[in-house]
Amino acid sequence: MTRPAARGGSRTSADRLARLLNLVPYLLARPGIELAEAARDLGVTERQLREDLELLWVCGLPGYGPGDLIDMAFDGDRVTITYDAGIDRPLRLTPDEALALVVALRMLAETPGVTNREAVERALAKIENAADLVGAPVEVRLPADTRRVEELRAAVEGGRALRITYYTAARDETTERTIDPLRMLMVGGRAYVEAWCRRAEAVRLFRADRIDAVTELDEPAVVPPQARPHDLSEGVFRPSPDLPLITLRIGRGERWITEYYPCERVEAGDGDEWLVSLRVTDLAWARRFVLGLGPDVAVVAPAELAEQVRAAATAALDAYARPAPTARRDPEPAAADPAVAAGPR
């Protein structure tokens, strides 16, 4: 068995949703339009348009029976919407729907990296007014160090350089760095500051919860012209051929690795075992990663990693095998003479 790791793309999903929402009113205004013409107007290929129409065909109102779904008629290469499932009417939100939307917008407004926070806050204010939810007791807290995120966001908005103390998990080390922030963003539920790192002389991503200390400097942030933001549409870690490739033999209980990490190759082994190959930042991180997985994982390649894991595991077992040192105890003093102990009378 060989299969690629599943890689979702939130940008692709958002783009398609926007197309689908635009597609129904577009087709309603142009009954019998040719698919090729519609594809040109919408800026997609004819194949993509057909795929969107197939998805649109199973969308509709709750109940999702024959009379609830969007329907359309085809005449050769022409399409006409015959039932729009009410999408042409203004949206009316129930109180629960309005509250859910307010919570989502408040979370979006607090998310680092939102490019137009003012637009989100304006939309939030309009919905709160329309649904009579102004002052509603709703508080949104992001899954991150709020104080640290707000501190970093203020520095980014103020255009100041920062001196940070940062823990790098891949190398298990803490360093001092001076950075020139580019932007704040949220990826996979974690807050990051993207900045030009003067120490590395490159653009780097710094996780907010791994910044142990931050000092805002008096000097402005100066980002070199060659600095470019990372493309994070597929996540923070982007495997590349120049990174070390490791292969592990895993049991059934460790198959979650293939869902959590981008794997280049997954093959069926003996019994319930899988052979999994993935890129890592360096072998030191891979050694700590493998040691933390448990007995159902074995290193197949490279041999250097297998030796490092073996040596670390052996050292740990030897430490358990040695008896723990006993605390040194001073010899007990000799029993005192009762007469002397009693003292003079």
C-alpha cells in the first residue's frame, strides 16, 4: 500500500465556497448560459465549473430531500437553475445563528494576522445591532498566551524591533535574537510572529508560546527588501528534498503519525506494521521524536539515527539499572555517661 499524506488547504476550501455562493445568483440571472461562457466569466476552467455544479446539486435546505435541494436543468452544454432553495432571498438569522456568527467574528477579530481587522469589527457591529446583541456577555479567548500575543501584536503594529529569548524545540536550545517583525498570524490554532531574524539573516517564524521574554527596542523595525513572507497555505512545516529523510516501522497504535505529520511514503509491512518515511528538520529532533513514541516504533533508516536512538535508550536503561546513591549519614555519637549528661548537681 502506498498513499500520500492528506493535506488540506483552507484557502482552496474558502475559494470554492465563495464561488458556490456567487454561482447561484449568477446562473439565475443568465438562464440557459453555455458552460464555456460561464467558466470564462467566473475565471475557472470548464472542468472546475462542472465539479462546482455537481457539488451545488447536493446543497440546499435542512431536510435535504428532493424538494429541498438546489436543482438545475441541462440542455447540451447549457445550464439553467430551476430551483434555488431560497438563496435569492435575503438571509434571516435566528438568534442562535446570529450569536454563533458574532462569536466567530469576535474570534476572527482577535486572531493575529487578520489583514483587515477594521472590516471585521465593522461587520461585527452591524450584526450585533441587527440582532440586538450589543453588549452580549460573550467573551472569546484564543488558545494561546493572550498577554504575549497582545504584546507581540502591539510591537508589530508599532513597527518596532524586538529582542526576544526564544526556545527552539528542534535543537532543544534557547537563544537571544533581535528580530524585525513582519506580521502576526495564526496557523493550526497557534500564534506566530513572522520576522526578519538578524541572527539567521533570514525570515523566520517564532511561536508565541516559545518566546520566553520580549523587549521592545527604541529602534524601528527595518526589514530588508529581499525578505519575503512564507507561504503557509499548507502549514508551517514545508518538507523539502534537502532535509533528512527518515523511515520508521510503526505498529497500529502509532498510525496517528501519518495524519499528524506530512509523510512522503506510507507502505504496508508485515502484519499490522507500516513503513513510514518523512522529512525532518534535523536528526537531533528525530532522535527525541522517536524516543518519545514508545516500543511500537523502530528506526529503519538512516543508520545514524538508529544508532543515536539505541545509544540514548541504552544510557537511559543503564541509569535505571544503577542503584540510587544513598544519603551519607554521620555515625551516631556514643552514648553519653549518665553522670556527665546530668551535669553538676
